[in-house]
Amino acid sequence: MGDKAQTHPGAAGRAQAADQPQSVRNVVLVGHSGSGKTTLVEALALMAGAVNRAGRVEDGGTLSDYDEIEHRQQRSVQLSLVPVEWDGIKVNLLDTPGYADFVGELRAGLRAADAALFVVSASDGVDGSTRMVWEECAAVGMPRAIVVTHLEAARADFEEMTRICAEAFGADDPDAVLPLYLPLRGPEAPDGHAPVTGLIGLLSQKLFDYSTGERKESEPGEDQLPLIEEARNRLIEGIISESEDETLMDRYLGGEPVDVKTLIEDLERAVARGVFFPVLAAAPAAEGSRQGLGTVELLELITRGFPTPLEHETVRVTTIDGKPRELKPCDPDAPLVAEVVKTSSDPYVGRLSLVRVFSGTLRADQTVHVSGHGLADRGHEDHDVDERIGALSTPFGKQQRPVSHVIAGDLACVAKLSRAETGDTLSAKDDPLLMEPWQMPDPLLPLAIQAHSKPDEDKLSQGLARLVAEDPTMRLEQNQDTHQVVLWCLGEAHADVALERLRSRYGVQVDVVPHRVSLRETFAAKSAGRGRHVKQSGGHGQFAICEIEVEPLPGGSGIEFVDKVVGGAVPRQFIPSVEKGVRAQAAKGVAAGYPLIDVRVTLLDGKAHSVDSSDAAFQTAGALALREAATDAKIHLLEPVDEVSVLVGDEFVGTVMSDLSGRRGRVLGTEQTPGGRTLIRAEVPEIEIGRYAIDLRSMSHGTARFSRRYVRHEPMPQQVADRVREEERKAS
């Protein structure tokens, strides 16, 4: 790297299907929104000859073609794949959204990739969410490199940005985050800003000038060598410290020169092992030019330093019934194991599934087994079905280029898998297997919706099913208590995209309504009631009388029914009828229409008629008795309380704890965690945290996470209960 130039399209071009895993590199681009990931992808594709000098693919579209939703959102909202070829290597570039609401697309990209490029803007720096993704990659040992963009911005400073990256990403070893090149600046402009026109290779000590739009290599002047000496020495020491040759450092410190070839080989091995993280600079090509600054150097790093799919850690695979299955890593001749990492709907070809093949070879028109398990709580039913796949293709902009097969280690699009959902496993129909699912973020922002009209109501169910099939970070809930349809999303932008997809893709117009929390009722004190159901209207009459006593029980007790009738006042065959009526009325509520819980109902006495008493009559009497008992009793409104765990940076602890207290929360404790973060545990009423996903992101600048779990229902303060009852009255 740094001593080899690719300047002619003959060594590059558009990527087709790979013929062996060694010739594939799967790279995911990570960075905050606006850092320049998509622009960088286009620059790399232009450099690799996949697009022409106008930045257009051969078929007329552009790589930056967004769908209509992305255009309206003015941000990338989905994972996209751009395959290019460089020096005989197929490079699958996975461009991910930078906005936190679409972290599910980012996780899918991480799953499909073998290495990551962290794109950092010189004008914006490193945000907290990017640090968190770096830590995720570090936890699994994924190789990483850093690309600094926006060097053309005023006051952009590559050296300072490298220092910031070393602090943010190199907590354990800052000397593992070092630049491979230094920017070469041109003449100073009238505004005092000197534009970056080229790069200086620290290992090769060569100058790479991009000022003319074509990369030109030259030797540095004598006055330039001292400028790079300190950075070069530090880079060499950083590489040698990670070398597998333990004698190299002693030889270097002893004054023995180390040749550049050895250094480059050690650098490539250290990058592939995920222990050294080079920093590079990149900028798009000028209009009419093909070579953007740093694109050649970056493609060399990807093809020579990043690992092949053969080095990818084997994902856990089991049979459908859960028995472990050992597979040879990334073997094209092994049993088929592939995973759907993204699902989308194309207006012309229908459903498209972006698939990463981990083992075996996927062929067009092949019948495969589609297996999806483990997301039933998000509206995804477990399924196992055989399907014949349609055409295989490799995407580029809005075009799909057909391929005949996809080997282990490669990615491609599969058409017409009608039952496949994101996260599903594809395997041989005679040997069905299941991959361990990747970690999905938990959607914590509720969006209650209802069909706008009767035609929309007829299409709503199918539209929602297709929506959640595409996006496993979305959870569909049919709330049995509130009778609401609720989409649980990751944030407001995620919710907006969901509504827009329902409207534009599936033709379903919905209205957003206030989200209702599942409240409950209970008796505050002991009370008694008498249910009298006596009717004589000619013919067979109805006669049932029962007397009950109701008393509150501790939380979590439910409804307890006790029979204390003596002397046969209520015949034995009708006592279950009274209980059935009481429980039916409790489910409907006795005051505000919420289910009654945590009470003991004791049947004390009653009367029956030898002819007119019946099961239905005593059910009605039981319900009437419970309603009468509630008439003179004080009824508490109960609200659900969640245990909330918030992982937040130490600098935001005070703000978060103060906010939780303002939400009627009770802080249970705090716990220090690695990385300068604190885990706060608190119990908070669910009604107070409906928008907490949005508010917490604002408070912590997008760096905090939280989880929640239901604990219990408990009495709501009177003023809050009165407000809720008033809102319910107005809504009705």
C-alpha cells in the first residue's frame, strides 16, 4: 500500500459474480449522517471504472439515485450495495444510513461485511453514536480503517482529526490509529485556506498529486522529507509493534533498517487481524475527472489489507430443531447457508432480497429452504417453507445486472422470494439449516395508527405484514387491551418512513392517533354489592339474585373468586355462573372501562327459582353485583410501571436522572460501566415514557441507550388519573 498505483481502467471495472472467495472483499461504510459515505462510494466506483466520467452508470442512472422516500427525507434511510472491481478483486461496498433511527440497516451491513470503513468528516468530528459502533466492531474483532472526508472545508485539519480519531477509537492503544498518508496542500487561496491537492505516502515516501484530476506520482523534495519524518517513524513503530515477527522491534531499535516491503506486509496483516487501524484522506473527483483524492490509496487498502471472506468468523449454524452443525468456513462446495440481510420491494420485479452467502453456492432458479425463527415478538411468525428463487443479480444504482450463481463470501440480490424476510436463512431444501440471528435494536417509540377509510382498512393488514417483513427493527402489536394497532419504531424519522412506505408502496393511507397505555382498575377498600336479575315477560322468566363482597388484594393477585354460600341459597350448579359473570364484568371494568384486577370477590348469599333460574341469569346477576359494589367504593386507576435501564455517558448522568425524576420515576441505583458510562436503573410509569426514545437521544446527543420491561401496575396519582379520565371523555 502506497507503493503501487492503479491509474488505468483496464485494471478495474464493474463487478460481476466472483469465482472464488479469495477474490471478494465485503466492506461496510459507517459514519454519522452527512459524513460523506455515499459520496465516497461514488468516488470509489468512478475510480474503479464502474461509472463514467460524468458519474453515471452505463445504463444511464447514477449511483446516488435515492428512492422517493430518501429524496423526501433528504437522508439515506436504507442499506445499499455497490459492487466494484479493482485489481481483479470484487469489492462489495455496503453504504449504510448514518441516522440513528436506521441503525437496523447498519447492523445488517455489519452482518454482511468482513471489514468496516469509518467515514469521519473533518468539519464535524466524531460523534458518540460512531464511537458506539466502533466498540461493537471491536467486540467482534472486525478489521477497521478510518477515512477523513470534507478536507475542503474551512479550518479542516487532517492532523487534528487524526488526533481526535486516536482519542476516540484508540483508547487501548492510540498508536494503533495512525495515518498512512499526509495531505499535500496547494497554494493558499485568498481566504487563507490551502486546498488539499495530493498525498504524501509515509512508507513509500512518494508524492501523489491529484491536482490535475489524474493521479501523478513523484519524488518529494529535500525540504519535504523532514516534514514527514516524525509521522513516518511513529507509523513504522506502530506497525512493528503489531508485527508477528517479535525480533523486528529489537532490530529496528538497534538501528537496522527495515525495508518498505516488509513494513507493508506487516501492515496488511495487522489491518486484516483487526489490531491496526490506518487513517486515510479522501475527496471526490473534480467535475470531469475520474480520480478523486485518496481513492486509489483506499482501494489498495481494501483489496490488499482487508480480509477475505475466508477469514470471517463462522456464524453459528444449527438444524431447524436446534442441533449444532459444523460447517467449513466459506466453502463454495459445502452445503448452502445464506442469509437475507435486506428486503425491499421493487415496482417492476416485486420483492428483492439482498443475500450474503456464507457457505455453498446459490444458483438461479434453485429451490431453497427459507427459514425464519426468533422474531415472533415483533410480528414475524416463525416459518419454514421451500421456495424456488427467481433471477440472481448484482445491483448498481437502480439497475440489476443478472448473474448465474453466487459463491460463498459474495452478495447478490434474489428475486421473487415471496416468504423470505430480513434475517431469514436460505439453505438446501433437503438439508434445512438456521443461522443464529444478529442483534436487533429494540424499537421503543410507539406509533398508534388506524385506517383512514374502509378501502384502506381492507389493505392495512397486508401492508403492515409486508412492512415488518422488510424491517425487523419494527414491531407490530395488536393491543388486546386498548384495541389499537401499534407500530413500534426506533424514532420519529423511522416512523415517518414507515408511514410513507405504507402510503407510496402499498397504497394504504393511515391516520396517527394518540397511543393509549393499558390501564387497570382496582378497589381501594372493601365493598359489597347485590345483583338482582328478575324478569317476567310471559313464558319462561329469568330469576337470579346474588350478594357479594369485594376486597382489594396485593398487586399481581389478579381476580380471586371465593364461594361462602351456606344452606344452598345459590344452587351449586349456578355458582360457576356467578363467577363467570363477575370475571366477564371485571374484564370490561367497573368505573372507567379498564379491566379490574387484584381483588377478591366473595359470594355470600343469593336466591334462586326452581323454574326461572338459569346459567345466563346468574351470570347477569354476578355482573350486576360487581357493578353495584363499585358504585359506592373508591376505585383506583392503575398504571403500568416499567423498569428502565439507561446506559449513558458520565457527563449526562445528572441530566438524565433529573429528567427521570420529572417523569415520576424512582431511581433504583446506578452502576459504573467501562468506557466512561453509567447504567441507571429506575422505575417509571409507562405513560410518562411514550416519547422517551426521542427525548433521551436529544438529552445525550444520541449516545445513550435504554431498555424497558414491565414490572407491575400501581395506583395512579389522583391528579393524573383525573387528567386521563378527562382526556378519555373528550376522545369519546
